[in-house]
Amino acid sequence: MKFSLYLGKYKGIKVFIHWTFSLLLLWIIIANTRSGVDIGDTGWSLLFILSIFFCVILHEFGHALTAQKYGIQTKDIILLPIGGLARLEKLPEDPKQELNVALAGPLVNIVLFLLLGFVVYISGFDVEAIEEPHLDGSTILLYLASANLFLALFNLLPAFPMDGGRVLRALLSIRMSRVEATQIAGGIGQVLAIGFVFLGLFYNPILVLIGIFVFLGAQAEVNHIRQSSFLKGYLVGDALMKKFPIVAFDAPLKKAVEKLLDSQATHFVVVKNDEPFGTLSRDEIIKGLGDGDDSIEIEKVFSPGPLKLDLHMPLEEAFKRMAAENRKVALVYEDNLFMGILDQENIAEFIMVKNALNK
Ligand SMILES: [Zn+2]
């Protein structure tokens, strides 16, 4: 993960914190200083925020470890100022599994709320003795307990793709197709997202960011689900590209540039001893040229270790795998025999054609 600080890992799941998180801490320090809050109190605010985000990490582990139970791995967990994100390699398609994975996060916050509440209770702290809200050593656990309750309830709002929205989609999928369920949940999510932005403008800038994030997230997931539904029933072989440029791994980059300018192709197959060895994309060529030298060998700029797919694999599965691994192109084989390539643009064209024929 770029621009992120690695915090550690648990059960093979790495946790990162995004650099923009430092802006949140800085914002608290500046806001506190400007309103004349002393250093001690600012320290308590920072500790409070960091504790909340620790609870957010635990929430994300709730999702990630539940997914792991169903054999779904999590690439990483990343903390952003607007919350956490467990990047699952794929989403469970079984409604019951999706329901459990979605509920596990907020459930962690409810458990934390009960635990912290219990600690506050047995410590004999008198809630009614608080005259005005003040964050310090005596009240921090109480506020942290309340924050966890808030996190659980907020995440359970049916604002797809937030947890509550996923719960809604899972429940809808029992009765209707996954595409329809996603469209309905996504529509509700977008309406709520607009509400977040509107409320956030008056009360809290972070809510504006969450609203934008939810709106775009809902859009992206609805599109993705619709697209993959068009691929149902087809195999990789149906969208295979048999014509593509080939370059040798030890050829100078200018050979690839000539071919790039001479064709529509955006992906090349790099060969070594007549065997496909990797791929070279337009972006990699441009990046290589950025160093100002077109005589460097292709070997220095290409991507080794290409994704290999079977010719008879369902196209939908291939599409998902490419999206999950963030691959724009894959090499296609039939019984160890190289048959051609599959790239995302070609899949997009395939979808457009099927979509047009469906109308
Ligand atoms: Zn969650």
C-alpha cells in the first residue's frame, strides 16, 4: 500500500495506516490550540482518537476473520481518517456468509461497548456526577464505550456499501437476484450518502467525505455486479484475443514503442526462448521512457509473473480474479499450450456487445 505506514500483522493480515491520518491528528491539535485548550486536554483528545481507531481495527478484524472462516483471505486492513477498510480478496456470494461477514464488524463494537461499560460500572464511576462533558482519565473509558455504541449503530445504517447496506443486500438476495439486490441496496446507499454530505456540510467535514466515499462505492459495486452478470455462461475462450504484439525480453524498449505507435494494442506479450515470460503495458512503456532512454532493455520495465488463466475457465470468474488482483491483462492457456491473451479492455468490449444485443 502506497503512502501508508505498516503497523503490524495478525493471522497473516497486514494493517496499514494511511498518511492522511496524520492530517486528522494535526487538525485536532490545531483546532484545540485555536480554541485555547491546554496541552494536557489535547493529549487526552489524541489518545481518545487513537483508541477509537484501535477499536476500528478490531472491527475490521471482525470482518476479516469471519471471511477467513469461509476461506476468503484479506489482502490488508487500511486505516483512513474516515474509518477502516478490510480489503477482502473477494466478497462472499452466499447471502448467509455475506450477512455474517457484514455483521461481524459492528458486533465487535457492541462487545467492546459492553466490556468497557462493565469496567466503568464496576469502577463505581458515577455518570450523573459529570457536570459538563470533559475528556480526561476519569471519563475516557465511558466516552470510548459510547463511541463503540455509536460506531456499531452508524455502520449498521443501510448505506451500501457500508456494513448495514451489505446486510440489506444479503437479505434482499435471498428473495431476488444478486444484481437486483445490489441495485436496490446501492440506490438506498446513494440517497443516504447525499444525506451524509448535506448533514456533514453543517456539522462535520468527515461526514462529507464518508458520503462521497459511500456514493462512489455504491456506484462502482453496482456497475461491477451488472458487468459480471453479462459474463455469465461464457468462457475465457469466448473473449480470447489471438492477435497481439510480441516483443523479446532482451530487445530495446524502442522496439515496443514502434509497435505501440503502429497498432491499437495496449498490452504486449514478452517472450523468452519462444515462451511467454511476462507482459508489457502501454503505461510501463511510457514509464520506462520517462527515464529518457529508449535503448534500455524491455526486461527492465516489463511485468514478470503474469496471471495465467485456463481457456475453459468461466469468464465471470476470470473477470473477478483480474479485478481482485488488479491485473489488466492475463495469459490464456489450454493444457499448458499458450493460446492468447485476455485484457480488461477486451472484456469491457465483450460486455458492451452483449449489453447492446440484450436491448
Ligand atoms: Zn465494517
